[in-house]
Amino acid sequence: MVTAFVVLYFGVLILLCAYGLHRLHLVMSCARHRRRIDRVAEVAPVPEDELPRVTVQLPLYNEATVTARLLDAVALMDYPADRLEVQVLDDSTDETRSIAEAKVRELAAQGLDIVYIRRPNRHGYKAGALDYGLARASGELVAVFDADFVPQPDFLRRVVPHFQNPNTAMVQTRWGHMNRDHSLLTSVQALMLDGHHMVENRARYGSQCFFNFSGTGGIWRVAAIHDAGGWEHDTLTEDLDLSYRAQLKGWRFVYRQDVVTPAEVPEDLSAFRAQQYRWAKGTVQTARKLLGRVMRSDLGLTQRVEAFFHLTPHFAYPLMLLLSILILPALILLPAVDVKTMFIVDLPLCFGATGSLATFYCLAERAQGRSVFGALKRLPALIALGAGLSPHLTRAVFDGLKNMSGEFVRTPKRGSQLGRYRQAAQLPYIEIGLCLVSIASVVASIETGHWFATPFTLLFALGYGYVALTVTREQLASRAVKETEPEQLPRVA
């Protein structure tokens, strides 16, 4: 019985280390392919009279706090007026509709080619809206921006030249974070996204592996979308799904790290958890749908292995959850060993699981000119938050394994009105229980002399405790406000 437990415990650690070592591989890929990554901006401009027609799609759903800001930013785009079309794809059920319609009329009167589009129903959610708009678009290229993004005036001028290469299907740009410094939560989210954009995307682009359109802040060749089969809504990550189908068809993707589109990150933990749930479930659904096709393709071994890690990162959350449960009996059943053995066995495992994170996020910050110390300072909070999210995202993983599609739950944006939209959630009873288990693990690690385990069990306890307390506070506050002013704070399903 003890032997089986030891095998399970170290098996979980080794699998987590595998994902950690993959992060180190991405860091090394950035260094190995640095010249190709840095030269991506060296693209010849397109003569003014040869610029292609572009359609800008703006999918909206109950975005009253940010709609006007988005439309004003798009109106300032530097591109020939006779070759720019803007589609406002509005599925809203609240006052966003009147705000968007009024703004479209205002901008149209100023000479912008802009159209307000409503569908008969919300079938297919965001993917359905993009597909509906695409059938009516006149552009050869189509750019997509979510409601909380603020595209810069030179966006099209800088990315359109890449489409002079007839094999280019999509250009993705980097996300900026307007509210990075609002709180510890937003700064950790920004760091997470920086890791995705400044390490993962750069490494995959540099090594010519598959990477994905991030759903916003990018531009597509319409012909590539059609060739790949169009927008499909059988997963919750329609952007990842279409990206893989297009690249399997042989289309080329480009990543521009130097073109930054500012956006907001969620300021409430409940909203952040809902966003992460959708991304985790959708990524698992896409893996179910396409991973087998990728593995059977004629791609090189490196590309297929990278695709596996790209499509399965959220499986680390069930492993992390399992580890936090197993660590207490492990501390009790397995005797503390001498210092030499701890350095031989425990230290490499600790570094494989967490040291790779430090390297990964330090590169993400250094690559954009930010302080490496800032990444290290936030790393404990990032690890703790990841642990605290693990029960919620474990449910997302198993939900994605069982069910395709599902409801697209939008992420509430603050914009200029704090608390205008709130995310409904269940009270975190599981996280409370796991926090208590982790506190017991902290005590056990000290009592049994497992010194390497103490900081990890402490981070588990802090992560579960933070999520439990914060979500509870947010939901109780939301319910109190809803009881007093129900008409002013519509809840997001």
C-alpha cells in the first residue's frame, strides 16, 4: 500500500516537472531563434495604392462600460477610408445596444464606413457572431478586437504588410495591460499573460511550431479562414480551434511582439476564474477535437510534441490539486531523509516544478524591458494563485473531457464603471476544505523535518485561503447589492 502511494506521489511530481521542463525548453527556443524572432518587424511597407481592403470586426455582448472607448479607438485608425470597413457585431441584451447604435451613427456621420449588425439569435456565441459578420464583410483581411481592447492608430499599417506573403494567414500582436498595477491580482494576471505572449508565442513562432490567434488583437486573411473550414463553435476556444485547422492546411502565422494592443485584465477574482474556466475547458475540447489529427499529420516530431504541450497545459491543474491532497499523507508516511538525499532527490524536483517558472517569467519581463526582480517578487503569488485555482480549473478540464461546446461566459469588464457587471459564482467550499488540509500539511512538514516541503505547503494554504476568502467576499457583496439595486447590476450567467 505504501509502495503504491509512493509511486503515485512521485508520478504526480514527475508529470508536473515535465510541464516545468517544457517551459525551460520554450525559454531556450527563444534564445536559439532570437534572430528570426527579432527580425519579424523587418517587413517592407505596402505602397499606398496597393493596400488591401480590411474589415474590422468588434464582437460585443453586454459591454456598456467599454463600447464607446473601443469605437472611438477604431475610428482613429490610420488607414485609407475607402479601404476600411468596421462591423459592430452586437449580441447585447442591455443598454450596450443603444450605446453602440448611437456611436455607430455618430461615426458614420463623420465619414467612417461602419455598420451595426444584430443577429436573430446568439447561436454560436462569439464564433457565431464572427461568422455572421464574415459572410457580410467586404475586406480581404479581417481584424478582430474584443470590447476591452484599445487598438492603436498604427495597428493596420504595421501588420498588413505581412500579407504580401501569400502564405500568411494570420498576424497576432501582443496584449498590453492598462490596469496592470491596480492590485496584486491584476499584476499577477499581467505576468501570466506576458509569459504567454513573450515566451510561448515568441518561441513557437521562432521554431516554426504551431501557435494560436488569441481571439483578439490579431488580423486574418479571409481566404485562410474559409480554407480552414470557417469559424466553428463546437469548442469554447474557437480561436485556438481555427488556428490549428488553418496551420494544418499549411498556412503561416506571424507573431509581432513589438505591436502592442492595450486591454484590461479582470479586477475581480470571480471574473478571472470564469475566464480561466472557459479557456481551460475550451483548450481541452480543442485537444479532443484536433490533437489526434495533429499527431497523425506529416508534421515534424518537434512540431507534434510542441502541439501536445500547447493543447494540454491545463492538465497540470488536476495534478497540482492531487499533489496538494497527497502531500499530507506523504509527510506522515515517508520519513524525513538526510540533507544529502534531500539535495539529490527533493531539490531537483522542486526546481523542475518551480524553478522553471522563475526562468520563464523572468524572460517574459526582461523581453519587454521590465524588471526581472518584479517577476521574482510576484512569483510566490502566481504559484499560490495557480494552486488556489486548481479545484475550479480541474472541474473545467473534466467538463471539457465530457462535453463539447457549452455556454460562452463573457468576462465582465470594468471600463469606467466599477461594479457595473459582476460574475456569479458558487461559494468556494472545496477551497476552504483544501486550505485546512494545506495548513495541516504546513504543520506536518515542520514537525517531521521535511523542510523543502514547508514553503510549498504554505503556498498551497495561502492560495486556497486567498481564493476562498476573496470569492466569498465578492459573492456576498454582489448578493447584497443585487438585493438592494437589482436593476442596476445584471449578473453574467
